[in-house]
Amino acid sequence: MKKNTKNRLAAISAYTLLVIVVLLLSTRESGVTITSPEKDAARIEAMAATVRSEADLRDIELLATKYEIAYQHSLGGAVALHFKALVEPTLIAAGERRDEIRAEEEYLAQVEDTFDSSLDDLDKAWSMSLGSIEEINAEIEANNKQIAGIEADIEVKNNRKESLALEIVEAGYPEDMLTELGNIENSIVELEASVADINHQNDIIRLAYRLQKGEELPESHTPANVEESVEEGITVSIEPLVEVFYDIE
């Protein structure tokens, strides 16, 4: 009888040991050791406070997932869901904080790029060789005419883009027409970039005059006392005629 009791106790001890081993293995198979949902959630929250990069955020999310799996295997779905409910606000807040940090980083990078671009413009402006005011304005005017031509081309392409979009819908979205639409859109983007580049050239010319001459570039204009004869193609000043008229008086 005593022998059977000893055997029974040994079996119970072995079973208990097996349960403990299984429990430990199940809690460690995800790479973490669980304590309680509240304590582990607090640990996740403390770590989430240090998130500054996408990699940091992914690590925290992965760790939370490992804890959830460990709770699922060890204590069941209800406890796992409880832990998930505890850490979910923390993960959301960490993601929002990371978005704010990324936006700040992008802003600072943009400011740095703008600063570098401004320094480059200043260098170009200081080293630019300037002609007379008439020559400078003539160069700007030539650039403006080029811009006008490009913008006219953009308008034509935009009109074609709109009509082609309707044709594509009516034709059932054929691949060749979609390809044509994509080519038109790419062409428009390139032309708009060209306009921006030429306008930038004009800005640098004006900046060069302001830096080197200490004043704004006077805009070219036709004097009010000068009339042009379209038919003859000559310029006639009416001011002397006015003076003669008053001399006669």
C-alpha cells in the first residue's frame, strides 16, 4: 500500500513537473517571459517612450505581439485580449509620436535644403557677370517669352489630357490609351519643372543686380513721351513739339 502511495506521489510529482516545464516552454517560445498583463504592459509603455524611429516602433510592436502570443499559449485568449487592450493605446501613441518626429525631421531636412539652395543662389548671384540694364532686362524678357511658349504647350497638353481621359472611359480603359495618358502627364510635369527652372534663373539675375548694385533692377518700359509709328517703324518724341507750341504762345 505504501509502495502504491509512493508511486502515485511520484507520478503526481512527475506530472506537476511536466506541466511546469510545458508552461515555461510555452511562455518562452515567443522569446519573452510573462509576469502579469499589467506589469508587462507597463514595460511596453516604458520602452515605447523612447521610440524615435520606424525601427524602434517595429521593435516595440513585435515585442507586444510576442507577449500576446505567450499569454495566448499560457493563460488563454481572454488574458491575451486583456493584455492587448492594455498595450494598444501605448502602441497607437508611440506611432503618433513617431509620425510627429518624422514630420519634424522632414521639416528640418527641407529647411536645410532651402538654406543650401539659398547659399548656392547667393554664390551664383555674386559671381554673375552683369551687362547694362537694357541687356539684363532683355535676357529676362527672353526667358519670359520662353516661359510663355512652354505654358502654351502645357495648356495644349492639359486639354488633350482632359479629352483623352473621357475617351479612355468610353473605350473601356484600353492599355495603349492609358499609356498615352501617362506620357502626357509626365510631359506636363517636365514642362512645369522647366518653367520653374527658368523663373529661378530670372530670380537669380535680379538677385545678382540687387547684391552687386545695391538696388532693385529697374524694369524695362517705354517712356510715356515716346510714340512708335507702327507703319513707319520709327520712334518719334512728341516732347519737342509741346515745347514749340508753348514757345509760340
